Amino acid sequence: MKRKKLLHKLADYLNLDQRTLKTKREKMKLILKQLRDKERKLQLRSEHEKDETKKSRLAKELDILRAQRLKGISALKELK
């Protein structure tokens, strides 16, 4: 194969890789948005809860959710 044809093939592979990365980033953004919404709802439920055992359980869930969301944000930054 000639040089130009090889370069075109290489560019096609690179573009394909960029497209897959872009779709992966978009999906991650969507999931992170859903996690943020869920975090807000849990925060509101925790603030309005009267029972201390339920409140502590909600606080644990909220901590886990925050940790996962922060991990996802850092993974998304690494993809960029």
C-alpha cells in the first residue's frame, strides 16, 4: 500500500476511536447527572426525616453515592 492510503486508514481508525470515546463520555455525563439528581433527592429526604435510624441509613447511602459520583467525575476528566 502506498503512504497516502496507509495514512487514510490510520486516520479512519483514530476517528473511530475518538467517536467511541465521545459516546462513552456522553453516557458517563448522563449517568453522573442522574446520580446528582438522586443525591439531591436523598439529601432532601434526609433533612425531612424524623426517625434517627432512618436518617443515619440515608446519610450512609448519601456518602456512598457521593463517593461514587466523585469517582465518576474523576474518571470522566481522565477521558478528556
